[in-house]
Amino acid sequence: MNHRNPPPNSRRRVLRALLGATALQAPFAALAGFNFFTSEYTASRDELQTQIAKRFPVAERYAEIFMVGLRDPQLGLDSKANRAAITATLTIASPLLAASPVQGVVSVSSALRYDATARALRLDQPKAERLELQGIEGRDAERLQKVGAVVAQELLQGQVLRSFTADELTVGRKTYEIGDITVQDNGIKVQLK
């Protein structure tokens, strides 16, 4: 018996099995990060960083005197505190400042929430943890740090980390909702319910 060339019906069965397996995997391959067997979705840190970078720079006027801007965001993840952090370059400009604009760095940590209406994972109640300004000291530095911290928190409140399409959350006839959110060291995992 020749083992190198299986009978034609055997080859057809193998081919059908392979095609069937490929057809089953195709919808799930398009949904990398989704695991419908464990009812979870994990967004990698790199995926989230890419999404955040698209939404910057951002700026806001404060008290009609200062213009505060954030750019070059870097995402940090704190699994122990279940919080995300954004560290960004901060710029404060004002006609009242001799050296305008003032540059610095701000780090803001935040809880996360799911906005079902927009199907988006958002920052929630961000808190400025660290703010350093370059080239300014004393009382002026203290005042500008307060302004920078307040505006950075306002700019990041509700900032989208990851949005989902209706198609992503639908498999067959079932449409999933997002449940618990867990920050991991290398990504954010959400429960699908």
C-alpha cells in the first residue's frame, strides 16, 4: 500500500476539514484580543498607546489668561492600583509670563469606566500625581503647577482609551456588553457579558 498518496476521498475529507477549520477561525482572527470562550477582551499596551497618541495634542484655555496644552502622551499601567496613567509634555502659555511658553511634564493617574452609549473605555476622575516645570521657580512655579494640574485633569477626564464597534461586540446573534475592567501590567482586560 502506498502511504504517500492517500485515496481521493481521504484527501477530500482532509481538505474539507482544513477549510472548515479556517472558516471557523476567520471571524475570530479579525477580532484579535477578543476571547469569546472566556468572555474577555484584552487590549495590549501598544494598541492602547497607538489609540491615545491619535487623540493628542489637546489644549484648553484656563481663566481666560492661560493656554495649557498636552502632547506626546505615554501610557503607563498600574495593575496593583487598577489604574492607567498618562505622562505627557505640558505647555503653559500666557501674556503674563515673562518666559512664555513654559514647558514641563505632567503625570496623571486615572480610574477607568465603560461608556456604553459611545462603546468606549474612558479615563475617569484623573488625578495629577506629578508636575514638573522647566525654567521657573518659587511662587510662580507653584501657581503654574496648580493651573497645569487642574487643566491636565480636565483635559484627560473622559479621554477615550479604546472604542469598540458594534461589529466587534457581536458574534452570531449575541451582542456583548463590557463588564469589569482590569488593568494588567501589559494591557487592559475587560469582561464581556
